[in-house]
Amino acid sequence: MNLKHSLTPDETAPRARAGEGRARRGPSAAVWVLPALAALLLTGCGGAGEDTDDDAPEEPDSDIAQTDLDEPTDDGQASGDDGDADDGETTLPEPEAQQVEEAPELVGEVQATWEDYEEISETELEVMFYSGNLSCYGVRSVVEEDAEEVRIATISGRLPEAEDQPCTQEAVYVSVVVELEEPLGDRDVVELQDVELH
């Protein structure tokens, strides 16, 4: 855009020198032109008539290829797979259970579902489960058996002497040895439900 400023006859005439009696009629053209020019620059930089869509998404500047992590590589594995597990599941090492003695009395008992068991002898089973911090929590078991099944419940609760003490909340993998009345044989070992708790 061309900005022209045409001079008025008063501006083309030579100015009177100080003291010659000629008074200025108003502000000079520069006082009006500068704000107008600034306004033009602020609003007119986009170009008149051009379609500028500020809300349109920008195209990426890079031509970097996107890689799908599940896409198989040359060796047949997914690119995000380290190849350690063949079925896609992570296998954690089996925790070592700390064998504990059953407590004669517990407070605030809860049934703790047992995780596994191991046959120690024909009439003894080691049952593994999670309990609480051993300085505060104790365990006990309840066993019922018949010709078909051995039903075992494992129970965790506060030790009476630690009932009012602060105790850290942690899971400890423990085991208890339970004695059977008859040899296990080919009977099933299952969780005993609906145990009376204290």
C-alpha cells in the first residue's frame, strides 16, 4: 500500500521565523501520520484479501517415519518386545515364604487366601500366603478334611500385645505347616470358606 501525504498550501509555504508574527495553525502532519502508519502496520501485515486460517493445523516439518511398536521386526518379534517371555507375559521369580509358628490368640482377624501349598510328608502340608508385619501380626490355620478333600483356611490378625502399637503396613509372604489326620493321598486341597473369625 502506498502512503502519500499531500502537503497543504500552508505546509508548502516557507515557515515564518520565530518572532515574525506568523502563528502555527495546528499540529504538523507527522503527528497524524505516525499513528496512522502504526495502525496500518499492525492490521495490514497479513495482506489484504489473502485467506489466512489461524485455526488450521500446521503440517509437520519433518518427514520422519512413524514406527508402530507392535510391528514385527526381521526376527519375528514385535519391536517393543525384548524376547524374554514366549507367551507375552512377564514371569516374576517365586517369592520365598518365611515359615512362622501359629499364634495362640489373634485380634481383628481376617481370612488370608492362601497362594500355594507343598506336601512335606504324607500328613503335613506347608501352606503359603501373605500376612502383615510379623512384629504386629500373627497367623493361624483351620483344617477340615474328609475322604475327598482337605479344606484349609489361613487367617491373619493382630497380636494382642501389638494391638495398640503403630505398625507399618507391609505384605510378608509366610507359610505355616498344617497336620492332617490321615495321609493326603489323592485328595484335593482347597480353600476353606466361611471360617469363624475373632
